[in-house]
Amino acid sequence: MEENKNLYSAVQPTNSLTIGNYLGAVKNFVALQNDYNCFYAIANMHAITVRQNPAELRRRTLELAALYIACGIDPEKCVLYVQSHVPAHAELCWVLNTFTYVGEMERMTQFKDKSRKHADNINMGLMDYPVLMAADILLYQTAYVPVGKDQTQHVEIARDIAQRFNNAYSPTFTVPECVYVKAGAKICDLLDPSKKMSKSAENANGSIFLSDDKDTVIRKFKRAVTDSEAVIKFDPENKPGVSNLLSIYSVFTDKSMAEAEADFAGKGYGDFKLAVGEAVADKLAPIQCEQARLLADKAYLDGVLKSGAERAAFTANKTLSKVYKKIGFYQN
Ligand code: TRP
């Protein structure tokens, strides 16, 4: 990755983030902020593609802003903003819709999954989700998009749309690249270690949320699925549950896998689960404390988001204006 290029990512203000989201996304956003021009959005326009409770959506938007900052995102270095505060997203999305085929949207994996999950509400927005995401990315002349594996197909489409537009007119958009952020480890569901830990899992006891207090964290780890062997070693094939706990322990304590295993040589699963729970809870506590402090200072958060939206709009409108010119929209 070349330094000083634009980098874009976003998180939806739905559900609480899990420790998997933290390791896979937000923690890396922090690491990237020194080397790139980072734009980090709160994707509330994507969030409404499935029904949201309005009061909750509003609350979660502010909570996510506070969380980003509590995790170490510096709003002076990065552009931190709420997607709906920058109208250019909806505007570019409309134009890009005319460069996107219905067939390719129908084939998107996430659209098919979500259509199954929300069969009573397969709305146009759900189908248009990838185009809005392309608009997000392309507005900022983004070179790099750090996302999890589940979003790769969406970044691919953004590349296709960018190339299609550039070929039809002349170079207008930077063609973005997906960057895989190493989570340090793949974090799996505590109750079903064959599945990735998800913020929308059916059973919330399998996921550790960044908002979980210490008692909750420890209770969830106590119930985590292991095996009947009573040996603590990293062997994801044969011991998925124990290996997942070891991974979590190693990333939360910054220890290597060998050190993590050594910490539990000869110990029982009870002590092991408790130690993993404590390591996680101890890391979450200062983030939660800082998030609460920020949420109590609404004026500060509002100021950050206002300035973020202004800076985002400045870059976004430059791209939008180029697009409007190329497609023949009369501008005066
Ligand atoms: N769809 C992404 C997710 O759910 C969030 C998102 C919206 C995004 N716009 C984006 C991610 C642009 C990267 C770039 O994780």
C-alpha cells in the first residue's frame, strides 16, 4: 500500500459491535490513520435497508461515533462523519444506478442472504445497497478499502462500476482496491465455533459485544463450547472451541500462541475460560469508560460530526461535480 492515498471505510450503526468487529475493523482503522487520508463513515443510509427503530438508530449513530473515538480514531487526523450528512452519497448513487445492471445486483451474495432473512421486506434499497456503497467509496477517490471478507464482493462491484464509468467517459474515479485487514485471528462464535462471531447472531450468548460489562463477558466465556479432552492447545481442526478461546486470549493480551498455550499448561477448562474472560473484560473497560465520557459530551460529538461532514462534503462534491459535467447535467 502506498502512503498518503485516500482510504475509506464505514460501519453500520446497527446492533452493538462485537470483539470480532473491533479486531477486524475499528482496531485497524486506528492503525491506518497515520499513513493514509482516512475517511470513516457511520453508514446510517445502509442501515435503513432493513427496518430500524428510529430512536435506536439515532442513539446508535452517536454511540458509534463515540466508540470510534474511544477506540483511538483521531477526528483531527481522519474525517469521521455520518453518511446521511453528506447528500452527495445519495446523489452519486442515483447516477451510478444507471451504470449498474439489475442482473448483477440480483446475483450479489449478501442481497440473496438478506432477501431470505427479510423475505417480507425485499425493498429496492436492499438491492441497491452495493451501488450506494460504490458511491461512498468512489466519491472520495479512494485507493484502499479495508473491509472484512464478507464485503469483498461489494468492493469488486465498486471497481467494476468505476471502470465502466471511466471507460464510457474519461478517467473520473480512482479504481479502489480492497485491503484485507488481518484480524490477528478469526474470531468465532463462542457457542458454535464453526461460525464467525456476528453482531446479528441468533443467540447473543455466542458473541461478545464491546458494550458487554465484565459480568456478562465472564458469563458468556464460562458457557463457551469446548470439548471433552481437557487439553489446552491450538488445533482449529480438532479443537475449534478451545482454539477460538486461545486466539481471543492471544490477541487481547498481545501474546503469541505459544505463550498463550504456555499460560494454561496443565490447567483446567474452568480456569482457562475465566482467564480469557478477564483478559477481554480488562481490555474493554477503558474503551467503555471513554465512550461513556464522550457520550456525556454531546456538544463535542456534534462538533466532530459537523466538521467531519463539512470536510467529507468538500471532497465528495468535487467528484460529484466532475461526474455531473461528464454526463451532461447542465450546471451554472
Ligand atoms: N457494508 C459495509 C458493512 O456492512 C459498511 C459500508 C458501507 C462500507 N459503505 C461502505 C464499507 C464503504 C466500506 C466502504 O460492513
